[in-house]
Amino acid sequence: MSLSPPSLRIRMLRHVMVPLALTWLVGTVATLGVASHFTEQAFDRALLDDAYAIASHVQMQEDGEVVLQLTEGELTAALFDQAEAVHFSVMRPDGSVLAGKALPPTPLPDAAQLFRYSDIVYQGLPVRAVTLRHEVMGQVHHVVMAHTTYVRAALVQRMLLFGALPLLLLLALLAGWLWHGIRRDLAPLGRLQASLAHRDARDLTPVAISPSTDEIEQVGLAVNELFARLQRSVRAQREFAGNVAHELRTPLARIRALADYGLAHGDATLARQQLEKITASAERAGRLVNQLLDLAMAHEAVLALQTERIALAPLLGQAVLRHLDKADARGVDLGARGLEGGAEDVHVMADTALIEGILDNLIDNALRYGGPTLTVEMGVNAETRTCTLAVVDDGPGIPDAARRDLMRRWTQGREGVQLGQGSGLGLSIVARYAQLLGSDLQLDSADHGRGLRASLVLPLA
């Protein structure tokens, strides 16, 4: 079973406290080392002073004998120490004891040294000793002074206790203060988590963001932006489903009625007429489905539109070829203009699917309501570095007052209503596609004030 990862509070506290604890440890060891070094130097200096004091009384008498000229009382006073046991020894050049006690052998100072420190064990106790070279009338004697180390050890312990312990207590207080502060600063994140955990899946309203750190506010804003995108997507899906259910009901009911009427009558001529009407109704239903899908794609494109450098001339040529059979069937002369010369070098930053959707809807709309001539045009303005796409027909055109209304969804012109074709979606889809590409759909009169010119302007890549 895998262990759950640590909480953010613990990780933040760990990232802060571990370096601080290591710093405290290293600092304590370094401070103790430095303090112990200088303490040892002070004790060693006192030990050496005692050795010099003893050596100053090692003198030669008139009879030529070297003796320690200290009485028992003077010696006791010189070696008195309340805390430490003090031992000394004065050795002749041959190593025999002149005065004091016989101590364990100690390293003698070199010829270039006057004294030498050493650590020995005497009577089962650790002892710090110094060996001092002392010359009396050319004869080298050695004075050994030794102290026990109780005071030294006790002093190091006190330094450890009173130096490191307060810092350790301060470190513990700092950890508590950091834990409280981190928990307080992360409380808004916990409230955000609780709000999201208990939220209904259908609730896409923005979450409340408590004023806190910039990072937590950014998380809250990102969550709200995600909710907004999801809300738009859900709204588009619901609208698409409603549009499909509403708009397909009429052509499907008409197809069903035509089929039932044809089955109820055995006349072959009547059955053929009904089949032709069924074909027309099915074609209208199919076109409506395609337009609804285009409309849904326009909503989705808002969320994930990715433009790229595309060549326009091939797209225009392919669009003309796709509608050529339909134009021939309707007796419409479909052609293209502006695709010759250097048209293959014209590129724009756009989305291929949106350009194709614009051309298909404009051409299909012109085939239904335009005249016998239909032209797809492409023009380039070198000064403004723009490219114009246009679909021009010589039909009855659209009055100025009705052009803006026709770019709204589910709005049809008078001819469309009379013909019983279309759904009022084509121009609204094109207008939405143009808006996504950073342009506007323009509806103007064609040449000589007759027909319709539907165009949009795109910046060159």
C-alpha cells in the first residue's frame, strides 16, 4: 500500500527548518570548538605559570647541591587549588626525582622548546601536564606540573548547556511560529479545496476567492477561468442540442408525412412526386445539420482556436470545385477571379476549417438566392497588406435595412421564406467565423447596384 504524500504545510516547514537545524548544529559545533580551544589555552597557560613558579625556586646552594628552596608551607600554598588535584615533580638531569612525586613519564621538550604539554593518566585519572626545561648552572633540570581536568570538563559542559540549549529553544519556538503562520497562510487554499470538494457537478459559478497570497489568488482565478470556459462549452452544447431538436422536427415530420401519403396511394406518378419532395426535404435536413455543426464548431473555436500560415488560392479553388456540380444543376455559372498571377504567394494567418466554412456557406447561400452568375474573388491590397475574400452574385440582392438583421441567427430574408429553403444560419455562421479571424462580414451591393457582394478582409501573414 502506497503512503500518502506529505501535506504542503509539512513540506514547507521541512524546507525551512531542516536548513536552520543544520545551521544550528554546525554553528554549535564550531562555537564549542572555538570556545574549547581558547579555554584550553587559558588553563594551559595557568599550568605553565605554576611550573615557572616552581622552577624559580630550584637553585644551587653554596655547597653546589641543587635543591627546591621552598618550605612545606610555602609549597602547599603555591599548589593550593580548591577544585583540581595538583601534582609536581622536579627531575635531575639523570631523570631522578629531586622534589615532588614520581609522575608517569612525559614527553620532554625538544632542544628548541622550553616546555611541552601532554595528557597522561595518574592514579587512574586523566591529567593535563606540562614539562618545563630549567637550567641551573648549565645543568638541565625538568619541572613537571600536572592538574586534573575536572574544571575543564565542567566548563565545556556548561558552555554546551548555556550556549546550545537556548538556541535550540529558539529553534523550537521558530518552528511553532512557522507552523502557525504557514497554516494561516494556507487556510484560503483549504477553503478553496473544501468549496470544490462539496460543489455540485452542475454548478459552474465562480468560487469565492479570499484575499491571501498571490499564488493562491492565481489558483482561484485559474479555477474560475476554467469554470467560465466549461460554462461556455456546456451552454454551446445545450444550445446545439436545442437547435437540433427544434429545427430538425419540422423537416423530419414533413418527410414522414410525405412518405405516409405516398404509401397510402398506389399511383406511381404520385409516389415519384412524393419521393422527389422527400429528397428535397432530406437535403434540407442534411444542410441544416451541417450548419448546426458549423455553428457548434464556431463556439468550440472560441476555446481552442489555433491559427497558422495558410495559402488562400488553393482553398478558393477547392471551394469552387466542391460546388461546381450543384451550380451546374441549378444552371449557375460559377467561377473564380484573382487566382492567377502571383496568387499562390498570398498567405494569411487563419484557420483552414474556418476559411472553408466561410466559403462553403457564402457559395451555398448565393446558389440558393443569387442570380445565374456567381464569382468567388480574391484581391490583395499591397499598401494596407490585406487580402479580401468575396463571393459576388447578380441576384436580387438584399436591401440595406435587412443586411444587419440577416447576420443574426435564425433570420431569413423574404426570398428564403418564400422558397421554403434554409434556416437563417448561413450568414450568422459566416459572421461568427469572420469575428474569430479578427475580421467582419460585409454585405454590399454588387456591380451596378444589383446582386450581393459578401466579403471579409484578412491581414496578410
